[in-house]
Amino acid sequence: MSIFIDSGTTLVIQGITGRDGSFHAKQMLEYGTCVVAGVTPGKGGQRFENKVPIFDTVARAVKETGANTSVIYVPPMFAADAMMEAADAGIQLIVAITEGVPVLDMTKVYPFVRERGARLIGPNCPGLITPGRSKVGIIPGRICTPGNIGVVSRSGTLTYEVVYQLTRAGLGQSTCVGIGGDPINGTNFIDCLVAFEADRDTAAVAMMGEIGGTDEQEAATFVKKHMKKPVVGFIAGQTAPPGRRMGHAGAIISGSSGTAGEKVAAFEQAGMGVARRPKDFVDLLRARIA
Amino acid sequence: MNIHEFQAKDILRRVGVPVPPGRVAKTPDEAAAIARDFGGTVVVKAQVHAGGRGKAGGVKLAKTPEEAKSIAAKILGMQIKGLTVYQVLVTPAADIASEAYVGIIVDRAAKRPVFMVSRAGGIDIEEVAASTPEKILKLPVDTRYGLLPFEATQLGFFLFDDVKRVRSAGKIMQQLYTAFMQSGCSLAEINPLVTTPAGEIVALDAKMVIDDNELERHPELEALRDPTAEAPSEVHARSANLTFIKLEGNVGCCVNGAGLAMATMDLVKYYGGEPANFLDIGGSSNPEKVVSALRIITSDPNVKAILFNIFGGITRTDDVANGIVTATKQNPLKVPIVIRLTGTNEEIAVRILKENGFSTMTDMDEAVQRAVELAKGGGKAA
């Protein structure tokens, strides 16, 4: 098992002919992801790499191929519409990679997707990977290896760093999920923790948070109350000056809420392991699954 | 993107919010001339992207044009929270019967814009929220429907008892909401929203923050950006499509991705050093970006060592290597550099760097420790 994606994932790629979309479509195909369709309005009827059929709309792609998952690489100004199009076409899991989506657009997307019963991951996220079975998004496949550690993170490259260190230390992963760093995203830490707790292939969870907001504190409360599996956490931004934006729209400290210190304290109170450095994940996780 | 009070007021005026007249002065003489035109007592207000202007002495009453001139002379050039005041807003002083607070902010918990209104305006709203939360009404808006008339009325009744004023306030709520959505704001605030002794309701001060992600859709808003209100290095970085924030330490950091950049800075501190900056070269890098990044880092005289930490995913590490080589050919480095890179095209990157006399590392912790040591003047360049 795994969470959210596995060998049964059938993927449609929205924006498959774009610069980023085509590059990552190839990577996903090489990894072995079951890519069944692409969508680019006006290019319906063509094939990507002489293989994957392209459709004009997501609805058409779903009807013809039965795709159950979508990944979005369309430019930021059109990404909100793409997410809603996917949800309306009956896609159950929508993964939005696009960075720079206006937050007010997301205030419309979030309830729209929810009302249609779909799960949205992102936007502004690296996507997810179930090593050896399916990759949806941009996480480099070769840094991952199958195993029993669940990984969830708000960051992109920091996730790669931690996964790389886990893999080098022989700690494989069940599923790695990047939930994205924007103020409004479809899936939060708790959603992933619920799924990891229920997944019989996951033995422990590595969770990487950042300064800003209260998602990590709420996740810590959830861990304390509802999780039997061990969770190890890390917070990036200990040295960030207060009140300054650090690139991720979410990384804004308002008042005393959302500081690194507050989040680390919440982890400790919940009895979680706290990694002070990315490399600390290795020993902390190993001790907990031994 | 922050904008100034006078710019926010212009936006509000255009959607019909009652805003007192006012003009901007860049010199004391201009301030005096504006005061003379308005006649009577005026308020001279520092225009900077910082709160607490009043407490810092940046907002003062002037009874005569001469007084406006001397006050403007004091405020212009003043530092407020590290930002220099280059312009002042001169506006007629208003008679105030009561002050209310009205704000909209995108709330990540509600996943919607939330209206916040209170009769306790004019003072620190955080203080009111913390000690007397019942004095604030919070109302989340479903942006698919917009602010509905009954919601606007509800907000109005929280601020006023008299139904005429409730309706005027409700109209202002609708107008503020329109401005908020049209300008792609993440925050819009009228504080205070005053009632004059004559019963008029006026927006005496306004603040707006525009979501940077909206600027592509609203190019006209980009014109409101005031580069003098930001640190020059940050302005420079933005034009090169980099995210840069200057800090006080001496280890210059160049990283791809915000999370990894923050974790790298934290690690510098963990090993006893101090980061000189936050610098994220972003996802799809090209060599030119790296050249700009190095130029920005080396222009900081505090920097004693440079640390590259690149985890190639979308970012190709050979692009980064080429950027380092180009930049250092143009401007030879005066401080040691530590390069850690791994991921996409790593073998090519290592070869390029080696051919040009640079060595590389693959372990993040070792690289950070090395850079910290070098910044302290120990060891020789890796």
C-alpha cells in the first residue's frame, strides 16, 4: 500500500505540451507512471511522444481513458481554472505543481474542488511519489527508494534533501508528499497524517514544516491525540527575521504565531522527535522503527 | 507588494469610498504650498512601508503653512523601522467624533478573505483582538458570491446603531471589498474609519498589500511599486528574478528553493556561523541568474565566505556551475567559496567546475561547516 497514488493511478497531464509539462511528462513516463492522457486545448487528436493521446478538455480525456488523477503544469494565471476543470470532470486526485497562483483564485478553487469530492494537492508543490510504483509531479525519482517511511513536507528542494539522506542511509519511503507552501492549499499535514496512520506500509512519518501559519501546531495536536505511529518533525526558518517574507507566500510570521520556536515546542509537547538538522531524521527515525 | 497610504487612498477613492483630499510632498516647500492651498490645520504624514508611524513621530499636526514646512523638514529623511521617509502626505485635519476599524485579510485557516470590523478603531487592533475579542466581528466571504448585501449590513450594524450610518458603512464595505478583489490584495485596511461630528463617515487612513502573484494580471499595479521604499539589493534581486533578503551575518548563501534556503541558513547558525542573506535562485535556473546572485552576494562587504547549496531537480547543476564560472571570470572572487551540489547533471557540473579550478562537495553538513570555518578566517578555500 501507500497513500494517494499507487500502481492503480491513471494520470492525465494538464499542460503536457508546455515547456515544464513536456519535460516532466517524459520523466514520469520513464519512471513508470501510468500516463494515460494529456490535455492542451487545440491539440486534441495529437499524440505526445507518439504515445500518449492528447485531448482538448479534461472531460474528454476522462471519458476516453478513465483517468483518475491529474497533474497541472499550466501557467499561474490559468492554473485555477485548470484545477476546477479537473474536479468538474470527475478527477479524484488533482496535483497542482504551478507556482505563483494568486491566492484569491484559490479562495474560489478550494470550495469548488471540495464540493465535488476531489482531493487537491498544492498548488506550488513538487507533487508526490510512491517509490517504485508511481510518480506524479517533479520529485526526482532516483533519490527515492521503496520502504516504510512516510514523508510529508511544505517545501520542494528541502524534501529532496531529506529523502536523499534517508535513501543514502537505507531508509526507504512508502510515499513522499509535497503539500506546497502557499497560504491556501488543498491538502494539509493532518490530511497526510491521517492517510499515513491508516497505511499498513508506513511505519513512521517524517514531517518538514516551515515558519508561518499554524498548520504544524495543529498537526502536532493531531499526532498527540490520534497517532500510534511515530512522527519526526523539522522546522525550517529558525534564523528567519520576524515579519519578513522568505519567498513562500506562506512563510509570513504574524505576531508571535508561526515562529519556529513555537512550532518546535508544539512538536516536543506532542512527544514527536525533533530533527534539529535535516540529517537528524536518519537517527531519530531509525530509533523509532527498530 | 506594499503600497503607500496615498496610493491605497487613490484606489479607494476610485471605487467611491469617502476619503479626505490630500497631496504628496517630497520637499518642505512643497508641503508648505499644499498646506496653504488647503488652508487651516493639516496633518503631515510620513509615507513609508511600516506600521507605527505615529508612535515614531512620523505623523504631526500643523496649524500654519510655515509649521507644515518645518514639520515636513523633520519627517523627510527620518528613519522609521529602518526605512527612510522620502515623501509625506499633506491632508486637512479632520474633526473626529468616533473611530472604527475595518479590515479584510486573506485568512489561511478560513481559506477565504475575512472581514474584521470593530468600534475600537484607531488603536492597535491586535491589542483589541487579544484582550477583548468580542469587540471584533469576523466575517468570512465566499469569493464566488462576493460580499452579499445582508453581510454588508451585518457589518454596518456592528459598527453603528443609527440605520442611516449603517447603510453608509455597508456601502463602504462593498466598495472596500470591490477594491480588494480588483487590486488582488492580500490585505486592505481602513483604520480609522471615522465619523465626523456632522455624521459623515470618512476613511482617514488606509493600507493595502497586493499579492505579488497578481501583478502579471494587473500590470498597472506594478507602477505603484516604490523602489526607494525597499533595500537596493532586494530591488536588484527582484529584477533578476531572485528572492533575496539581507541579514547581518558573514556567510553569503546561494540556494535553490525557499525551504532548503531557510534550512541552509539554520544550519549555518547551528554550526556557529551567521548567514549574511537569504537567497533563493528558484526552480528553473539559468547561468545568468547565478551571475546576478553572485554579484549581489559579493556586493555585501560583510560577506567573508560564500556557500552554494544546490539540490538539482528542475534546477540543472551544470547551469549553476556555468554561472559560477562566468561570474568569477568577470569579477574574480575576493573571498573563499564553498560549492555543494548534487542532483540533475551533477557529473557535468563537477567537471566544469574542476576544469576552472573549483572543487565541490556533496554533503550539505560538511559544506556548511567548511563555509562557517572559512568565514571565521580559518582554513583555506575548499
